[in-house]
Amino acid sequence: MRYAPLVFALGLLALAGCNKNETGGEKADKKDDDTPGVHLKAEEIEGLGLTKAPAASVTYLPGVSGYGVVTALDTIAQADADLVTAQAAATQSEAASARARSLATGPEAAISQEQAQVAQAKAAADQAALALARRKADAAFGLNPPWRDAASRSRIMAALGNGRAVLVRATFPLGSLGPGVPRSLSVTPLDSPGTSLTARQIWDAPADPAVPGRSFYLLLDNGSSGAHLAQGQRVAVTAPTGTAMSGILIPASALVLSASQSWAYVETKPGTFLRVPVDISKPLPGGYFQPAGGPIKAGQAIVTSGAGLLLARETNPSTEPEE
């Protein structure tokens, strides 16, 4: 019986230790619960199929968006062939007219004045046909295309013919651009938003009767920057209008919509995912630009797949798996 007090004391110490451990655990749990965001264990992350990617640093250049179409090669070839044919005919008939005038003069004229007049009429008709072909080309491709001389025409038409270059007709909304021709335009295929081409040979195009706005023609190298444009392909065209800004790219696959606001989930620490608002007013190929200094930092992990499941877990805790 003399050991009873000792056993009783040891029991009290053990009970106190258990209570202390439980209190510490409760405090730890409470501390985790107070941390903003959704808390998941490693097996829960795997079960939800979440994928993450680091926020990439990008540069955003403010601009005006337009719509473009790659001009079909047969349209270019036909207009060029008509003009070249008219030029050749005019050159030949003018030479024939000059020769006829020479042969029809003097006392020993080899041909009659009537024959000379026929040659002159033919030359005048061919000159009129050449003027018409030029007006048709101007109506189709504008007044200042880069193929005004024979050498540049031959070089550019060869590049267009073998696909090394393409001609794009771009149209921008009325009043969206100032006067003058943009120094450069960015062309992005609609089916490949991650790639783009830069056009620097730009000139005014006749107004598009089907789409109100201001139109330009763009001659650009095809296949550079990983993009290859096909005849008749639709493209997005952007004209820069401001100063470049640094920031990050939020992938489009990371966005979820809640309460009329776009959000993305970032991992603030292992297993903790915080929902942050995303501004979608500055689209980029593959996602949306967020200026530097915002809640998401470059290199921070963004949930790119399964964000909707996180939103459901956050807004409806009953969806959490039972212990």
C-alpha cells in the first residue's frame, strides 16, 4: 500500500503530459487553420490531380487589337500577271509604233501612213490597258506596295510563291489608331496563340467593304519565330500604342470564375493554396498579364490544373474527404 501514493502521482504526471501534448497539438492545428487558403495533404493534392507551374516573367506592350487574313496566293499572282502582261504588251506596241513612224516617213516610205496610224492606235490601246492594270493593282494592294520596281517585284513575288513570305491584310476598329502607318505590327495565328510574327513592311490598304475600320497590308517573313501562316488563315494583329511593362503571365488554364471575378490559386507554402484575383484586361498569347508588384511573384507556383476543385473545397468545406 505504501506504493499507492507513488503510482497515483505518476498517473497524475502522465495525465498532465497528455493534456499538454493535446493542447500543443490543438494549438498547432489552430495555427494551420488560421493560415489563409486551402490546406491539403500530399495525398489529397495527388488525389485531386493538381498540377502547378511557376509564374513566368513576361513583358507586356499595350496595343490595339485588329483582325487579319493571309491573302490567297492566286489573288496576288493574278494581279501581278495582269500587270506584267500589260507592261510587256505596252512596251512591244510602243516599239512597233516608233518603228512604223520611222518607216512611214520620207519619200521612200516602206509602209503607208495608214499602217503607221494603226500601230500608233495599238500602242495607245496597250498603254490604256497598262494604266487599267495598274489601277486594278492599286485598288487591290494599295498605292505604296514594296514592289514598285522590276527587281523588287521579282524578288517579292518569288518569296510569296515559295511560301517564304506572306501578305496579310489587317483591319483595326475605326478611331483606334492615330494617323500614319504603324512602324511594326505583331501577327498571331488564332490557332496558335503562343507564337507570333513581327511585320515591319506595312502600308495602307484600301478599305475593306466587309469590315468597317482602317486597313493595312503587311509583308512578313513566314516561318520565323516558330509560326507558319497558310493562305486564307485568320490571324490576330496587334499595333503597339504604349510603353512596355514588366510582369508575369497567368496561364489561361489557371483561371476560375467566382462572384463575377477571375481568380487563380498560388501555393504560398507546401500544401497551402491561396486564391488571388486576376486582372484579365491585358491578354497575352496563352494567358493574361499581371504587372509586377502584385500578389503573385515571378517563380511562385500557380495551380494550372484542378483550380476548380480547389474553389469547390474552399467555398464548400463539406466536399472535404472524411477522416
